[in-house]
Amino acid sequence: MHLGDLRADGLTWQQVFADNFAGEDTPLGRSCADPHGFPYTTPKWRAYPWPWHGDPNGGSYCPGRTTSIGNGVMDIWLHGAKIGGEWHSLIDAPMPAIPGHPFGSGQLYGRYSVEFYEPRSFSNYHVSWLLWPDSNRWPADGEIDFPEADTSGKIAAFLHWQGANGASQQAAYGTSTRLYGGWHQTTIVWLPRRCTFILDGKVVGSFTTASEIPKTPLHLVLQIGRSNDATSSHAAQGHIYIDWVTVYQPLASLG
């Protein structure tokens, strides 16, 4: 993980957030909203709260019972559990708490990197780490997704256009790289005239239609939900480990 300002993409970037989880300890909570669990015990993170059921495929956001920090990683455990006698698919959507930015507030343009590891394939869940519009005007204000994949699938990237009027108005970049089975590093470089997706040091796509690149503030969400083809079984479960996360903003005016 690079600490401090960065020179890349022909620009100087100011680091506004970095977490490698060194020396941090947040055990699993006793409930989805345990005040002694994630994210309440760390000032560096926020999360979609329980009992919000905003996942379109029926997952339940449960930060306290899915997410812990220890041994230098964030561990997101996706699994089914009974709560109040009812089965839930427990998911999470951690968000970096960038200093000076309240909940749901991001920035205009940036460089976002994550290093992560999913040890094995498992079904029923879907990773969609994304830049979401602060305005919540979707799809009109666009969306940028990378990495996106089922937890049993291959990594892809998507850019939903500025001014879109439907989910199909997007650019898509597929890869042959499985989400699971190895450490991966993903980077989004979002600029006014270009949005580039970098996987393990290699560019997998670059969108250059400036009029369709999102141009309102966006914020990073490490969102994981149920997959479109999830079954009714609650036996599927697995872990995703995050080693570090960085967020930069461009220092110079981009015009």
C-alpha cells in the first residue's frame, strides 16, 4: 500500500484515505447493530445499517455480524443466519470515512484502490464495489463498478453513463480473472475525460467518452449483496479478506 501523495496517470494525487488495518481489532458483534461491533468501534469506516433491506435480491445488511477487523485484514463473512426466527442472507457495504466527508458524501474525481482475497468460490453472493452518486440520482448521475462479480465468477468493470435513463446504458469490460483463489488489486482512475480500470497492474478497460463519464460527486462503497441467481438455500457462505484500501483526489485543477 502506498502511503502519502502519489504521482501517477500524469497527475499528482493527494491521499485522503488509507487503511491497512495494522494494529486494529474489531471482533464480530453479537448483533447486526452491536455498538461494540463494526463499524461503530472504528472511526475509519461506515456501513449501510441494519435493518435496512436495500439489496434488490433480498440480502440483509448486517455489519455487526458479517464484518470484523484483525490480523491486519478486514474480514467480511457472508452467510445465512436466523434472526428473530427468520432466515436472512447477511451482507455488508463498508464505506471509507474520508475526513471532512459526512455519511454518503464523496468527491469529484479520484483514484481508488483495494487489495483483497477470496479464498474459494461460493454461491449466492455478488461483489459490486462501486462509486455511487452522492445525489442518489440513479441512473441519471451514473455509477462506476469495479470489481464486480458473483463470488463464484469472473471480475468485470462497468461504467453507467452520466445522463443515462436505464441500467443498460453503460460500458462493460470483462476479464478472464476469477474473483476467488488469489490476491487481487483493483484500481479505478476517474477523471473528467477518462475512466480507467486496472486489475493486478494491467489496464482492463478505459472509457473516454467525456460527455458520458459521471461528473457529480461519487462515494466509494464496498457493497456485497445476494446474486441475481441466488437460491433459497442459506447454507452458502464464505469470506472476503481486504488487506488495504486507499483513496486519492487530484491535486491540480482538471478543468
